[in-house]
Amino acid sequence: MKRLIGCLLSAMMTMGGLAEDNKFEQYSAELVKKAEAGDAIAQVNLGLCYFRGEGVPKDGKKSFEWCAKSAAQGNSIGECNLGVCYQKGVGVDVDKKEAFKWYKKSAEQGDVGGQFAVADCYKKGECVEKDEKEALKWLIKSAEGRYSPAQVALGMWYRKGDGVARNDEEAAKWFKIAAGQGSSTAQYNLGVLCANGEGLEKNPKEAFAWWMKSAEQGNSDGQRALGLSYANGNGIEKNEKEAFAWWKKAAEQGNSGGQYSLGWCYANGFGIEVDGKEALKWYTKAAEQGNGDAKKALVK
């Protein structure tokens, strides 16, 4: 079976759905019928519909109930999603021990999302006592199962020397695997390594190519980096209007670096006419997010 969306991710909690054809099944009378008849995959997807509010009003309690039905049948995605419900209090009181129990059940069945969730719990010391070795063990299992969020996380561990010895070559390896699967975060990170010559040969053109892939998927860091490439002529011919356009995309998504750069464009007439009010507006937005360059610009 192919996973559509992972169950627990570190910064953003999302519930996952499975289908043989890798397509999420939208809410319908037929889906309800299958779920009520005991189809575990339909139960997973119906729980996701209620969680997202797709086709039906959002309803945490019903989402929990369908996850529980699927998990009770031993469905690994249902188990992982039930863990999310208990950890985040979706339709049920928060119970972190119960959350970890269900994550572990899912993981032990070989579910890559469950394995990633278990790794996340061990890494943060949330739902279970912190254990770096166990976190690494489960993260590797998930990454080797071709789960791109785990591959990206493992790449970051190697990049930062967090829980493992720093190894830029290993970081590049895992980012490249995830990037090849379409992860926009991995594509952005791989571009950074290419630009800096860390773990890979320095190659501005290759960095630009990866940032373009990331940016075109809507990744705001990729958009910000692409703007820098166009602004400085790194890996591509310098183009002020393109730099402005990509920074604008990043800024509008709330990326503080993009907001600062957009403010700088308006302040300096870079790719756009000078507009002091717009410059102040975007510097302020960036500064409110803690961007140091924007704070300095506002003091001038």
C-alpha cells in the first residue's frame, strides 16, 4: 500500500490516509457505506474527512471514532492516526501514553508514518522518555521505507550533528533521495548544500535547479532562495524582476526572509519602483517575526 499523507509530523499535525491507488477518497455515501461495513481503509479516509472538514463539517469526535474503528481492526494507518488523536486531543482527552502505545503498534507493523511518529516521540521526550538511540533507530527504519519526511529529518540530523555525528555527505544522500520523491523541503535543503559545497561539489547551477523545483511546489524557503539566485546572478543570469517576483511569493506566504527582501526591493527600487510605504509594510511584517535585518532597516 502507498501512503498518501503521513500521520504525525513534527511541527504540523496532519492525519494520514491510505489507498492502493494513492488517491484520497473523498466523502461520499459510498465511502460511508464501506466504512460502516467494516472496510478499514474506508474508515481511515472517513476519519480524515471529518478531521479536515472535507465533504462534511469538521468533527473531531467523529474523526476519533472512525480512527478507533480502523485501529481496532489492526490497520496500521488507523493506529497511527489514533495516536495523533490521543496526543493532540482530537475528539478525545489528551493521553500521551495512549498516543505512544498506538504509534508503537503502527510502527511495529512496519508503517513508515508510525515509525516516524515513534522516532519523533523519542527524540523530543514527548509521550515517552527521551531516548536518542531509539529515536535514530526508528527514524532510519522510516527513512529506509522511503518516507520522505523521515528522510528529510534524517538529513537534518546529519547536517546539524543532532543525535549523530555531523556528516554532510550523509545529509546530502538523504536529501537527494527525498528530493527525488518530490519533497520540496528536501529540494530546498539540497540546493543549500549545492550552493555551499557541503557534502556535494559546489554548483550554483545545480542549486538553482533544486530551488526552482522547490519554489514551483510553493515552498517559501525555495522561493526566497530562488529570489537570491536571480538577484545575485548565481546559477542563472541576473534578473531583478524575477528576484522581486519570487520574493513576493515567499513574502505573501509569511516567510520573514522573503518579507525583508521584498521590503528591500521597494526601498531600493530593485525590480519595482521605489515605494516607501510598501517597504515599511514588509519590513514591519518581517521584524514582527524576529527578522534581524528587518529590525535594523526599521531603525535607519
